[in-house]
Amino acid sequence: MGCFGSSLHSFDFQTAKNGSTVRHLTYKDREAAVKVFVRSFSGIGAPPEGFTEWLTSALKGDLPLFEAIEGPDSEERESVFQFMGEWCFLHAYYFGFAIGVSDPDDDSKLLGVAFGFPPRRSFFLFEAFATMMRLRTIPPWEKKKGEKWANVKIKMDISNKLMGSLKKKHNYDQGYYLANLAVDPRCQGQGVGKALLQTLRETANKRKVPCFLEAVGDRNIGVYEHFGYNVEEEIIIDVSNHPSVKSLTRRAAAMKYTPVDTALLE
């Protein structure tokens, strides 16, 4: 189990429509969890979501036009999300929480996962270094040459800076931060995402703390609003026609919340 995260934190686990109950993920679930992440975010098996299209498309506007990573099923596109999935799982597993829903007939097969962090003080630089050491590799956009990889690196740097600023501005450490929610496209409609979101909601309610996340796209925003989240801020990255990134908060009853007034993208 995780050193500082999932194994030390108690959740009010909920049950999906298929009868499977949300559970803590173990290290043995790493490969299955990353597969769900890749299928959900990369556009393999389903149309890619807005952030994926932006990340792997050609740059436009003020920056030079770079070659895109073509096709939802391309090996290059998959390698980007494979690394991201490995990184997100390990970071959450060791320093936050990694939970998921299994196939009712095969506990080793995951249908959906959620990675994030409970209320805590973040030591991101140490955590990032420790996660990289466990990965024993560097991102493909750092080690591969060519304009398409320069394109991804530029956008990853923009995205990481934006997310870091939102976390500081809205004081995410005061509550639960949902970094990633991924459901295998083949398993949508089975209540998997609902069970994961309900687990986070009920756990946060019992501790009387808020929940935070970022989302892209009207459909995703609508899902989170259904679970009580409200848009706190909308940021439009003026690079390559990026869809707006929205910071959402779900407030629990009787909670204490004091936003930190820091400038965005300092």
C-alpha cells in the first residue's frame, strides 16, 4: 500500500450499479489502473476529450506552428498518456489516494480509477523527485527530438504552471483534490464514475472539508455540477484555441474555507 496516501486514509466507499464497491488500489493494480487512464484520456476507443486534443495538436497563434502527434491510436500519442498515467498513479499512490472500481467478475480488471490527495500540506518538489525516481525514466517529450515533441513540452509546461497557480489561489490543500478521474470508455453508463465521485463526496462531507478539481468541456462540467461542484474560476489559455479550463469546488456543510488571494500565473 501507499507510504503516505491511500493506506493511511479512510474512505466511505460507495457501490456502482454493477455491484462492485470502490476500493483502495494496491501496487499490483498499477498496470490495470494506467490502462484505464490511457484509454480514458488518449482517445483510444472513444473520441479524445478537449485537453487531449489540445495537448497533441499543432500549435497556432503567437507560437510557431509545430507538427502534431497524429491520430487517436498512434503509438506516439499513447506514449504521452502512458507516461502521464504512470506518473499520476505513483504520485497519488505514495502521497495521496488511488481508488478504483473493479470488474465484478474479475477483481484484477479495473473499470474506473480516481487519483488525488486528501487535505494536507503539499511538498510537491520532493514528491515530484521521488515519483521520477520510482518511474526510472523521463517523459517522452523530454527525451525525444523533433517539433512535435517540442510542441507537447511547451503545452505541458503551460498546463503545469496553470494548475499549480490554481491550486495556490484556491487553496486546494484545505480539502480533497481530485487530480484524475478516468473511466474505461467501454464501461461508461455502469455507474462507475458516479460511485467514485460519491465516495469522494461522502468522505469529504464527514470530514467537513471541500473538494477541488479542474475540468475542460461542457459535458465534464455538467457531470461535476450534478454532484454539487460550482465553477470558481475560468481560465482560457490563448494557445492553439485551447478550450477553457475551469476550477471547481464542492463545499461541505459547516466547513471552514478561506481562499488564498495570490496572483494567477505569477
